[in-house]
Amino acid sequence: MGHFDPEPVVLAEIADVVTKARQRIADFSPELVILFSPDHFNGFFYDVMPSFCIGMAAHAIGDFGTAAGVLDVPRELAEACADAVLAAGVDAAVSYRMQVDHGFAQPLEQLLGGLDRCPVIPVFINSVAIPLPGFQRARLLGEAIGRFARTLNKRVLFLGSGGLSHQPPVPELAKVDARMADRLMGSGRHLPADEREARQQRVILAAQRFSRDPNTLHPLNPEWDQQFLDMLSEGRITELDALGNAELSALAGRSTHEVKTWVAAFAALSAFGPYQASDRYYRPIPEWIAGFGSLSARPAS
């Protein structure tokens, strides 16, 4: 986004979607944001790769031109959230120095106006580094966090940030050379500026090729994306429990596991009872190597 974009009419359409979502959030005026997001080997590596991690403090690195800086994490609330999740039987790591990338920064920047405009508890869901958690575990994590949020007597906004069908050129540990393997095992946490820029340029070039020839990467799957949005809209989240990780990768691309952040967010909302979905938007955008979507919901009561 911002590096290789679709045609202006599509950008204007998406800007309108974002503006309206931002206004709905402003009208709600959240007192706390709980943000579920993936990482792209920028903050979490194979030195220790948790399935889930709750941030007690976090900073964004500013990759791909997104905001860099410290997130406003309310430490005591985050600690209480981690305690509640563990008490509910879901194993989640904690981090007092969580490093996050555009997956966390972009929604905070675009939907709330910045990294520190509202207190936020960042929740990482591993979506690229095998072995991956399944849909059921992501749902249970979300439900546990939702039950915790119910105890707070606060206006809580749940955000899920991640692409729908997509498979950008994210390295796989089993298929890389020794130097890249070392980066994936932890030395990539503090990349030199020139190496980070080169990494980003590889993704941008891949997007340019993909927009010309959809066979250069795993194709987008709009049909699956729409079915997924149907399941969320209709509260049929548990049906995803039966969909295995290998099957999802084959259907929609290896990075589609990022949709588990959406599942966790909607599962958290479901802890407040039946919900009503609204403001659905979807468009496949090859320039961004992703099925791009937006969906809002609030408790039906």
C-alpha cells in the first residue's frame, strides 16, 4: 500500500471504506483496543516462536513506510488479560519488549490516527512460521480475551488485521540458504537499513510481476474469501475448526493464515452474545498481493 497501488478509482473506493470505518470507531469512542495481528519475521523469529503472544509493551519498526514508535499499552490491563487467557486454558506467551511491524501499525494508523491515540493490547497470532496454530486455537484465544473484556466495564474495540487470500514471497525455513536461515532464527530482528529496503523491494517487485501474471505467485481466491466473510457475518465461526492448515494453504495461499486474527476478533466479540455484522467490503487486489476486505460488527443487543 503506497508502493505499488491499484488504479485511482480503486484507491478512492478503499479510502472511502477506511474513512467510514474510522468514523464508526470515532463514534464508538473506544476506551481500549485489543488488536490481533500477525508478524512477517520482523518481530517474532524461530529463536522462540510462540503460537500466540500478548504484549505488555510494544514498539513498531516502521516497515513499508508505516508509523514507527511506541504503542500505548496499559501494562496492568495487559497482564490481567494474559492471566485470564492462561486461566481459560489457552497457552499464550507474553512480551515486555514486543516488536511489531505493519500488521499492527497500519490499522492503528489508518483507523485510529496513530500508534498512541488509544490504549491498545497487542495480541500476536503466528501466521507464517510453521508449525502454525489452527482455527480452533485462534477461536479459543479470542473467546478467552472476549470474556476478559466483559469484566472491564469499558468500551472495547476488537480489531483483526491480516490479508485474506494471499501468498507474498515470505521465506520458508526449510527452503532457504544458511544466511537467510540465520535471519529467520533471530538475527533479522535488527536488520540494517539497506537490507530491510532490499527485502521490501523484493516484495514490491513480486507484486508488480503478479499484477501482470497471476501465475507468478499462488493465485488469489475471491470465492474462498467471500465464503470466509459469510461465516464471520453469520456467526458460523466454529465451522472453520475443521479446516486444516495444509488445506487452507492449498486453497488460498500460505499467508491466508492471517485470517485467524479476524476469527479471534469475532470470537472475542461473540463473548458478548450474538452480533450483527455490517459494512462489508471485498475486492481482490493483485497489486497488493491480497484479497482486501473489511467487515464490522457489534453486539446485537
